[in-house]
Amino acid sequence: MNRVARSLTTILAILGLALLMPVGSVAAADCSLTVSPRTGAPGTEFVFKGKGFTPTTLTLTRGSEEPQVVDVSGTSTTSFTFSLVAGDPDVGKWHAVAAGCAAVATIRVTLPPTATESSATATTEPDDTPRLAGLTLLGVLFLGATALLLPRLTRAVRAG
């Protein structure tokens, strides 16, 4: 019986250790990353807050651009606050992920209130100078031909 009790204790200990493994990974997944405000124009201060993990880096991605990595280490606690101020080139939708947490925070940097869509795309008006010069030349040729042919036409009418 002593041998059976030892075997049973060993099996229970192995099962207990196996059950503790997922609990450790669930605890790591029990983290959060938030940002406030979620939307703002350039000059807005976005405050990222994390809880349940110790951060090292914050990776920011926008579309298919190269990710930007910001070092946020320096805190040894499992919660942190980090601020970023958006600039004019930062317009767009950004996704932020902190190392050590699978949570994603999203921010949207909008156009400044004084910007217009045409100034954001920076389109220029086409140059109409060649077209205007061509129309002017055509008008001069028409007037010259009229001045030459009109006296001949009026002579033919008078003679007729």
C-alpha cells in the first residue's frame, strides 16, 4: 500500500505541475494596454497605460510602413504610463503593441482643424500658359486673314 500511495502522490504532483503551466501563461495574457484620447489632431498628447506586465518597448505601426519602436523600459512595476505627442507627419491610424502583452491600442491622428483636403494632398493647378498662347495666335491669324480677304470680297460684290 505504501508503494501505491507513493505512485498516486507522484501522479498528482505531476498533474498539479502540468495544471500550473497554463495558469502562468494565462496570467501573462491577463494584461491591458489602453490609450487616451483615441483620436486627436497633431499636437495631441496620447497617454498609453499598461497593466499586468512589465514593459520594455512600445511598437507603433501605421499601414504597411516600417514599425516605430519606442523604449518604455525603466519601470520595474507591472503598470506604466507613457505619453507621445503627435506631429504633422503622424496623420493616420496607428496600432500600438507593448512587448510583454498581446493587447493592442489604436490611435487616430487627424488633420488639424485648419487644414483642408487640398492642402493635405498638395496638388497644384495646371499651367494654362501654352493653351492661352495658342488661342491668342489663332485669333491673330483669323483677324489677319479677315483683313486680307474682306477688301477682295467687297470689291467682287461692288463689281458684280
